Amino acid sequence: MFDNELYNIPLGKVLEALGARPGKARNMWTSPLRSEKNASLHVDPVKNVWYDFGLSQGGTNVDLVMRVRKCSQAEAYSFLARLVPTPLRSAVKEAVEQRPSIQIKAVRAIRSNYLLQYLEGRKIPLSLAQRYLKEIIVYDPQRDLHFTLLGIPNNAGGYAMKSPSGHKGTDKAGITTINKEGKITSKPSTKKVAVFEGMFDFLSWRVMQGSELPSCDVVILNSVNNLGKAAEYLKQHDGATCFLDNDAAGERCYQGVRDLLKGKDAVDMSDLYGQFKDISEMLQASRGYSSHMALYPSM
């Protein structure tokens, strides 16, 4: 019942909390999913759902929070709960804590056609995806449904997962740290580190660099909320290159990295893809790249 209360929080209130602005036309807002001047996100105040004409995607207020903040459903519930009165907030927190977590039923090599098509659409070569990602079958006991997602292992012994529909989840929240040999390990191998919000930002960087292996250590936060979990790892490096989103959350995360490094070199690369939300979106719009590219090394 608490989920229903959260889904009823007006999208206008949610959009304001996410930093969006109302447009000139009725029920139109600037999209918090990317930087834009002209409002392209429409809100249906009766059904309390949204539709982004620029992305041809839409959903509920919970879906929007999950996409903008790159967080799990439980984290989206907590964010929305802060927008409602205190008594309901406490009840929602209790309900979220008691909510059964998803269960991983199978982990295997990527083979489902719709995941292969998804990778092709994002211009990620299959060999690159297979080096770092797995196809994961999960069961959601709350909805009594099975889902097939792409996942990357994290340092907590779990997976950060994503589906073509935009659904994200994790069985154990954590960061993913990768060394220059492409191995997931918490032990640094270089003096520099590249910082990414999500798995597809990292993979897009590798496509644009033309190599499956990174030239330095990598930390994939899997959510900007995980920056604190990356603190000790980041502090072991002399500098960081940040490929974070072009939004308020990305800017706050970059400032957080700078604070953690305490005067060491921290480079903000967001100007590289300034007209896009992130480096992954830039790759999808770029000519000359495709999922059929051969990257070095391929073994």
C-alpha cells in the first residue's frame, strides 16, 4: 500500500526535486534526463505519468527517479519518501526495509537476442561486453516475475544490473574496480584512475579508445550514491579523470571526487560530451562507431 502512496506523489513535485523546470506549454517540463533548453517532457497529471519526446520513453515517478538518479527501486522509494509528510515517510522506510530483495537464479554468457540487439543499439561490440558483463536471470518475489538483465560484477560480490527497458537493480550494492589488465580487483595497478557512473559509460569509453583494456585503473560507481564506497580506493591514486553525467548529480559527484583527492589532480571530462547527458549517449550519436568494431586486444 505504501508503494501506491509513493506512486501518487505528483510528478510536478518530483520534477522540481530533480531540478527540472516547467516549460511554457501546459504540462511540459525540461527533461532531467539530459541537458536541454526547450521543454520536451510531458506530464499527464491525471494518470501521474510522464513521457519524454526526446527519448521516446516514459513511465511513473518511480521510473523517473530511478533513471535520473541511477538508483534501485528501493533507493527511489527513499528519495520519494522525503517528499511526503514525516508519518508516511517512516512507514515507507519500514516497508522498503522489509521488502524482499531480488534473487539471482542464473549467471551466464550473453546470448539472449534482445540483449544482443540492445548492445548493438548502444554500439558496444559483443567481445567487449562479454569481457566485462554477464547475462543474469533474476527473480523478483514482490512481483513474482523473472527478468533477464545485463550485469557487471561489483566488489561486494554482487552485480549491478540493467535491462533494455531501463530497469536497474542490484542484489548487493557496491562499486566495481578494474585494473589495467581488465580484472576486477580492489588493488590499484596504476597511479591514475578513471571514474564512471555506470557500466555503459565505461564500455563506451573503451569503444572510443579502440581497446578492450583500460590504460589506467577504473572505478564504476554503479550509482553516484556509492561514491563513499569508492573513497579509500580513490585516495590510493595520484589523480582521477571523471566521466560523469552532465547533470546536477554528476557535478556533485565530481566535486566529491575532488574533495576526496584533497588537492590531487581531478579532471572533469564532461565538456567532451557537453551536448549529451553522458559519454554513452555521445557514442550512440557518433558516426564511425558500431557494434561490429574490432577492439584491441580481442583475447
